[in-house]
Amino acid sequence: MKSIVYLFLCFSLIISIYSCGGKSNNEEPTEKVDTVWNEKVQDVFFDAKFGDSIPDVVKKFGKHDFILLENISTDALLHFSSTQGRYFTFGNIGWEMLDVIAENGRFTGIRFMNASDDKASALNGYNNLKNAIGAKYKITPVETSDTTVYAKCSIFGRNESAASISCYRYETISHDIKIAIQLYYSTSKNYGVSEEL
């Protein structure tokens, strides 16, 4: 009988160690996502499609009154400004910032962003954006332990495109603390460098 109790206690200990996954309290913040799928998530913006070359993206964006800010852009992150003024419209929403993400010279992501000094108004903007996107797509809630992220949700498409909406705190180059409302689209398609001759 003692051996059965001993085996039971050992078995319970092994199960509890296994269920904890060996994680410590010192790990980075994590996200929990239970994916809801959409047939397609948008992959064309201002006539540029994910996978287009960056020179083509710059040319197509130019036709929609955007100019590349070359002095603050890199090969991987390109910042654009509207020739129409400080704000531009996308999806019937006014935006302040537009960035393009590039991998191997190809268009792989786009970020629309507004900044606020006030958390409450930023969260209100986030909720309005989430409601507008929710009218078009099925949204997946995201639980995060990152204390700088106030709210986040994702949209996943079977066409290898995805989007996320987030409200988070960040520090500017001039060390001001701002609250961002961000809409980010990306593709998981591989546009890597070809190894062919």
C-alpha cells in the first residue's frame, strides 16, 4: 500500500512539473492567441501588393500623394509622409504615420499609426478601429502579459496575410511617452533571396 501511495505522489509531482512547462517567472511577456480564421485578409494598399519590389511600392504610393522620407528610412523600414498635410485617410480613418516593412527588397508589411498623450482617448480610438475592422473580419482576441500593451487583437487570413490592432505605450526619440493606436498588416509569404542560378 505504501508503494502505491509513493507511486501516486511521484506521478502527481511529475504531472505538476510537466504542466508548468519548466517556465520561470523571469521570462519575457507572452501572448495567448486562439486563432479565428478569415478566408482573406487585405494584401493590397494604395495599389501596391505584398511581394512588390520596394521601388514599385514607392512609385505606387507616390500616385496616392505619399513621399518616402529617405533621411529616416532604412532598407527594412520605410517611413512615408502625405503631401496633403499631417493627416491622411485610410479606411475612412485619419492617420498620422505610415510605414512600410520590407524583407529582401520586397513589400511584406504596412503600419498605420496615430499617437496620443492620453490613454483613455487612445483606448477609445482603439475600440472604434476594432469595431470598424470587426465589421469586415472575424477578430481573434490576444491576451498579453506585456504591461506596455493596453489592448490587442489579431486578424488571420488563409491567404497568408494577417493584421493586428493594438494600443500600446512607447517612448519617442525625444523621450516623450506616447500612446499608440496601430493597425498593422503583414504577409507570411516568403520573399527570400533566390538561390537559383
